[in-house]
Amino acid sequence: MDAVREIMSGASPSNLRKRQLEADGARLARASDEIDIVSFATIAYSSENPAHPVEHLLDGRSGPGATCWISARPDVIEQIVVEFDQLQTISRLVYEVEEAVRERTQEVRVEVSEDRGQTYRQLLVQEYTFSPQGATYQREEQRLNLHQVSHLRLTIVPNKSGSGTATLTSLRLFG
């Protein structure tokens, strides 16, 4: 105990190495191969709820209860398009979907364009069935081998068999 006091008494606040945490401690650290969508692309979208804007897809938060994008229009198929400033190589796609309130089956289609959005090639069609008493959160991770990508388009069908509002929690792309 005396050794600890001796060490502590010799500690000077000016020798302390420190750094202030980001205002949002919940943000994920960006992986070295992650594409910085905010800096290198424009996001085009068909609608957004003002309380849940498209920016929430890219705010670094993820997992159940994280911020999310929500469509402003119930029962409407929505689109989000990542329009890259320069052609990109994409090796991995990660996105999350959450629905804790109502039972519904949401479909997400992912397509890419290599010609500045003139034509698209479908990569993925995935359905997520949500139930408040069961599955409320899904995380999708796809390994890809894409080169010269100018646009990535997500089409979200809010409910394949009834009423619903399109949502996505996060979107991350890796080179």
C-alpha cells in the first residue's frame, strides 16, 4: 500500500496522457477498409421521416435500439441509392433492420450499377420476418467481389403481406 501511495504522490497531472472522448461514445470505430460513405458519396432517397432521417444509416450506431432511417410513407416501396463520387471496389456489405412494434415481412433488394446509374444488376433479395414476441432485429453481412461500382441501390418493400413502414438501422460498405 505504501508503494502505491509513493507512486501516486509522485504522479503529476501534467504528465498524464489523456484525450477527450467523442461526444457520442456509442459510435463504432471505422475499420481500416471501410468506405467512408459520408465523405465519398451522395445519398439519394425516396422519403424519410424527419425524426428518423437517412443520416441515421451512417451515424456509426448499430444493434438493437440504435438510431435508424424510417420512411415517411407507410405501405410504399422505398429506395436509397449510394451515388459514389468515384468508382469503388466493394468486398463486403453490412446492413441492419429492426422492427419491434408490429409483425411484418420486409424485403430488401440490393443492386449495383457500374455505369453511373443507367443500369443495375441485382445482387441480393432478402426477406426479414419480424414479430414483437419473436425476431425483432436482423443483421445481414455479405461478402462481395465488386469492382468499378458507381451506385449501390437498396429497395425496401415494407411489408410483403400487409401494412408497414420501410426501415433500415445501419449501412456499412468495405473496400
